[in-house]
Amino acid sequence: MPPPHDPPPHDPPPRGPRPHDSWSRDSRSRDSRAHDPRHLDPRLLRAFVAVAEDLHFTRAAARLYVAQQSLSRDIRRVERELGAELFVRTTRQVSLTADGVRLLPYARRVLAAYDELAVAWARDDRPLLFDVGAPVSTAHRLLQRARESAPDVEFVARFHSGLTGAAAEIAAGRLDVSAGRVAGLPPELLDVLDHRPVRFERIAVLLPGDHRLAALEEVPLAALAGESLYAAAGNPATAEWTDLAVRLFAGRGIELAEPFPEIDGPEEFARVIRKRRWSVLASTEFIGVPGMVLRPVVDPVPLSPVSLVWRKSLRHPGLSALHAAIDEAVAGHGWLEMPPGSWLPAVDMAMCGQIRGRYEQL
């Protein structure tokens, strides 16, 4: 529970309403000099809004990337500085008080203004940091086209595989843009990110050259029954890809290879998978590995949905150039066309359809 309210002042409150102090009009017993909401730290307002929207301290803390104890401390400080109890807490639920309900729309508007100020103040000529995952990828193609169309914009590429890890970096402000499968991201990350479908990549398997299926030009999905495929299990940065593999393998007799620590860099990746003689779930946009062959999967044709992902508050000419590159690739190369007999998880289909429709209307 929050600390008790401060005792009422001994002097009677002044007569008549005070300008710009609606909080004092409704709470005349409070000392307006100590409980003036205009002096609240925006960080505390963000804490309040997160809890008010989630009505759950654990989820709100995850959304803000802070410890739950720290968030509880911030909420108590907001209540102390305002001299008002904003939440009713029980062992089963959290709910807003009347003061909390009254504060919420004002807090949202203040934070929106701060975000607009941050965007307006940001230098447009700063480099845009783009994690493209690998030098052979849909994201890297977009980057190359954006660099060609906007030569005055500085794009800095990063090559760290895994959208789950990249999305956390974007939310924390340490990265600007990445690409990958958004349906596998945690909800608390999706709350602060925006995304746009870019391409449906065909899923493939990377096989040792002497594998029983290596001679085939395309590998039927059913032929992989009994196989164990590496799909980055054990690497939390690529959790969205492992989740896609689990959904694809379900009921088909295909096993997920044992968890393995994160493999950093193409050379180390090639060394590990050759040594362990793994077959790898990949896409047709994948690095070449000596001694191994890449084969598309068919019957059905599984797809890997790739979306561009960025922070909702991001405004940068590099992002505009990337959107233009997407428009060009979708119109000219059919990147969002789904081949006959394709497979995509229902959750991906729903998310891609909803966001894709929004951009098609622009």
C-alpha cells in the first residue's frame, strides 16, 4: 500500500479556483506546492501509464524493462508526489482509483508531447542502425536498395541473427531497425514497436552433401520425417525462428535438434554444423556453407514471413528510404505473393494480413 496522505495544511485554502491547478480544485486539503503534477518526472508518468494500461505490475515491468520492485517504488513515488492514491491493490487484481482514472488521459498527452519533442530535436543526419541479420538476407537487399536511393543518408549495418534479440535492442533505443518474424515476439515488445510485412521467404533445408535427400532439387516436407533439424533452439535471441520450426514440425515426425548456445558469425556457424553433421532449417535466402546444399521444401511450401520492425517513435529519412525499397520490391518482384500450396501459421497469416492491408490503403 502507498504511504498515508500528508496531513491537511493548517491554513485554510485560498478562496476561488486557482488558474491551471485543477488538481487542487478537487483536492483542496492538499498542499498544491508539494503536490503539483507539473513537476512530475516523465519517467514516473510512464510507469503510471504502463500499470494503468496493463493493470498488472509484472506485465508493466516487463514492458518497461525494469524490475517489478523498481516499478512499485516509482508508483509509490507518483502517489506520494501527487498526494493521491492512484491504484487499488489486492492479492488478485489491480484497479484504478478515481484519481488514477482522472490522471491517465493527462499523463498520456504529456508523454506524447515529450515523444514529439524527442523526435523533433533528434538530428535527421545521424546514422540509422539496421540489424540485417546476415549479409545474405531479405533485410540486406532492402538495405542495399535504400543506400542506392538515398545516398546522403548514412545506414550502419549490424549482423546479429535473431529478431527477438534485435527487437529488445530497438525497444531500448540501442538499435533503430531490424527484420524478421514478428508473430513470435513477446506482446510487451510489440506494444512499443511498429512493423510492416516485406516478404514471404520460402523455407529450405541445409543438408550435408552426402545426406540421403541432398540429390533432390526440392525436398518434400514428409521426407524429413525422422530427421532432427537445427532451428536455433537454445538461443533466446532467435526464439521467433525456433517457434516457427516447432509449429512446422508438429505432427510430422520431425524433431528439433537439441538446444545449443548462440553461434556467432557465419564461419563459426559453418564449423559447428559441419562438425555436428546437423541438417538446418533455413530459408532460400541463406549463406552458403562449403560441403552442404540448400534445398527448398515443398508439399506444402512452408513460408517464413519477414517484416521490417522499428520503434514507434522513430522518424528518420532512412526509414522512409526503406519503406520506398519495400514498395518497389513488393510491386516489382512479388515479395508478398504466396505460392500455391503454401503453409503459414494462422497467427502469422492474421498479423501479416492486418498490417499489410493498412499499407495497401496508403
